[in-house]
Amino acid sequence: MKITDDCISCSACIDECPSSAIYNAGSEHELNGSTFAPLSEDHPYVVGELCDDCKSCTEVCPVDSIVAE
């Protein structure tokens, strides 16, 4: 899943994600015990390695800014 530039940063997807794969803009993310730089400074982002493609995030996005990669 990928969050496009149409995102309004409401964070609904972050709260909905059962895999904790979505992070706030500018937030570091953790993967396999290592910390990584943010993938986006502009809007929330999905860490692909953590995402299980359940699409829960797409159901709550008010602007349909989350798409399959």
C-alpha cells in the first residue's frame, strides 16, 4: 500500500492499521530491531515490509489517498 500526495494527514489510517505499518510524517520507523529515517516528511507513510495488505486503511481514508503499489 502507498499513501499518495492527496493525503490530508488526518491519521485515520494510522489508528486503523492492525499491523502498525503506518507512521506519521517525519517519524522514524522500526523494522527488525533497527530504526530507520522517515519515508515521508509530508504525510503519513506505509512501511511495505510491515504491511499485510489487509486494506483496512483504505476503508477509513476520507480522501481515498491510499492505493495498492
